[in-house]
Amino acid sequence: MAGPTTAERGERQQESSGPPLVRRLGPRRLRLIVVLALAAALLGAAAVWLLYGSQWLRVEKVSVSGTKVLTPEQVREAADVPVGGPLISVDTDAIEARLRRKLPRIDAVDVVRSWPHGIGLKVTERSPVLVVKKGGNFVEVDGEGVRFATVSTPPKSVPTLELTLSQSGSSAASLRRFDEDRLVREAVKVAGDIPAAVARDTQVVKVRSYDDISLELSGGRTVSWGSGDKGAAKARTLTALMKAASGARYFDVSVPTAPASAGS
């Protein structure tokens, strides 16, 4: 059988010549890929210009919500949002950190972009559960024991915390084991466990040591609470005890299984 002629071998060599990609895709498909790549690059460049270079997507408004004691103006000033800058480049984490540092009353803040021109600041303020008298002012303490603000007038229905710690006896031993901040947190814990009906009448939470916390109520009544442990059980016992001895002036629930009351 005769082999391929010289002309046939030349045609096969021409068919197999050229780049492998061109052979697989063909010239039309290759041109389409090039066109699509150029279009994608142009779209990407346009998107970058729109987000960073154009005047269309820039910060024009800063809205504030959730404030109670703080004013929106105070929050906007502390946030220092770069008005006029590209919305996409606003550092929301930096704004949150700035607000928490400058305004300790803020417990949490959610910083969101509101396209096409706004930044939203949703604020959650700390709520005082106790106040500590300091000179002629009052320091507010929240439910985590954080002292977050000083005010000239105490908020209504918030008890005053009195730390009557002695440098001798059980108070001194308590201070050696638990520092003042820990004792403040224990007082906050007690304030959170007081039954609602009693909390409305509570004027002072007095701390002498870790396990000697008492409540001073309106009408000259006193509650010996003990430590912050077993708060729910003490609350139930106090509610029942005050119903059973409604005329008493002294209540002891430091040991909730063995409560006591006295006075009339």
C-alpha cells in the first residue's frame, strides 16, 4: 500500500501548525473571548469610578436613632462621619469605636451604609440600675457594673449605692478578697434580683462587705439581703414574707430558707 504523497504530508503539516488555543477555539470564538474580557475590564473600571470617583455615591446625610439621654447632635459630632467622601470608603468600625470611646453612655451602636447617600447610626444607651453619690453629683452604674456617666440630678426610681466599707473587721477582709469594683458588681446583681414591687420602693443599696448587702426602702423599712448569691430564691422569699408580715419594718432573707421579720 502506497504511503501519503508529498503534497498530502504538506497539507497535514499546515493543519497542525499554529498555536494550540487557536486550533481548539477557532478564530471566531477567540475574538468573542477577547471582546468579553475587554467589556468586563471596562465595567470594572466604571464601577470603581462610580463608587470612588463620581459625585453620585457620596455621604450627604447622617441619621441617628435610639437616643434617649444623648441628643442626635451629640452622636453625630462624636461619630465624625466624613461627609462628602465616598460612601463605600467610610470605615464603619472606626466610627463605632470612636462613638464608644467619646460617649461612654453608648452601650452598642450599629453603623450602616444607607445607599446612595446616607450613614445610619443606631444607638443603644446604657441604662442605670444604681447611682453613686460623688460630691454634689451622681455617677450612673449600669447592669454590668460599668460607671458610665456623671449627672447632677439622679434619675428617678434608681437607688443610690452606698459603699460603707471599713478598713477593719469583716469589711477589711472582704476588701482584701474582693476589690471595690467586684463589690459594686455584687450590688448591681442584687439590684437586678429585687422583686419589681420592692424595687419601686428601694431607695438605697448599702454594701458593708461581700456578704452584707442591705436595702433601705421607703417608710423606714430595711431588708437584709446578704450576698448576691441565690438572688431568685431571696426575691421569692421576700415577696412572700412581705405579704405575710405586711406591717413589719425589718426583713431578713440572707438565708432564704430561714427568713425573718420584725418591727411594726
